[in-house]
Amino acid sequence: MISMENFKCKCDGTDNYHLCTAYCLGTENFTADKKEEKKDKTALEKAMPVLKLMMLAFAIYLSFRCKQKVDPLDLGMAIFFSPCYILYRLALVDNQCAVPLFDMQ
């Protein structure tokens, strides 16, 4: 196997010319991408982990409130598919699962 360290981006007309060129171009693009990656995050990007955590907590709350017990299937759905589970629970017409904010009386 040919080691990439032997090339050091000094490509000549040998058999491995294409491999050397691809390696040299790849390292230049990699270093350019690293410099661009250090941009400041927007406010939404900073707030997204907090919003996801709030959705997870609300989904787990709905799971316990609706079933009045620990149901492994519902709890798993609440943990792994929080946004979809919240929409699913709020769309159902279920007397046990009435959330005061969305109660349709």
C-alpha cells in the first residue's frame, strides 16, 4: 500500500501522479474548510439544544400524563421521536390526555 506521507505534495510524472494530485488537492480543501468552519453561531443555532430539551421534557410529561403509568412503548416514542409524539398526543381526542393549554371545552 502506498503511504500518503511520502508524497508531501510534490507530484512528478510518475505512475502515482493522479493519486498524488488528489491527495494534494484534498489536503488544501480540508484546511480551507477548517478555517471556514469556525464561524460564529446564529441565535437559532445556539437556542436549538434548549428547544430540543424542552420538547423532550414535554413529550415525556405527555407520556406519563396520558397513560397514568409507565408504558415502555409510549416512553420510547416520547424520547426518540419527541416532536412527532407531541403532535400525535395533541391531535388525539382523549379525556385522560387533556392538556389545559390545548383543552377544547
